[in-house]
Amino acid sequence: MMCGKIPCQASQVLANEVFPIRRGDHVSEIAQNDELVVNLGNQWMMRKRRNEIMRKYYTSTVMRLAAKLKLACQNLSGTNMDVMGFLNLVHFETVLKAVLSCCHIANDARRTKGPQQCHQVGLRH
């Protein structure tokens, strides 16, 4: 994406299938307007292209999770950076704290549970 080989705009399939089902809240707005989150959505649509019935829901869920992570990073850092900005090593600790704040802590403090949506989309945590 940084080299310009991967488009930063929503694919036609993403725009036609995922954007219309969004909730219309602040998280959805962030997911639709951050270039890296949109790119993630494009990749998920391609990855799930054969599952025409469920792919929009899987993709929407993944994009919302990424947008929630962005919000958590912004709240912790006090900045208005996009996701790409947080990929700098300087922000590693902020991103790590944001990830932990987005996860549910299990009874055993040494282990965390992923967000509930991880189980629905098949993500590993």
C-alpha cells in the first residue's frame, strides 16, 4: 500500500456490499474513512469471495474491530493519527495497551480473551 501497488480506496464490491450494511455510528465512519482499514476490508472481501452470503458480515466485523483499535490508540495517545501512523515503532507501547484494552481479560490474569467477534469471523487470538 505504501508503495502504491495496492489501492487505498474501497473496491466496488466492498462499497456495494459492506458500506450499505454499516451501522452508521462513529466506529463505522472511522472504518470507512481510514485507508488502512478500507484496505483490510478489500483484502477480506477477496479472501472470502466465494462465500457471497456471509462475506459482507465477516468483512464488516473485521473492519469494525480495526476501527475500535484505532479509537483506542487515539484515546491513549491523545492524537488523531490514522492506523498507518500507529504502525511506527515509537507507538508500539500505545498499540499494545490499546489491544489489551480492546480484549476481555479472562479470570486468569495471565491470559486474555479476544473480542467476542474473533470467534465469529474465525480470527485467532
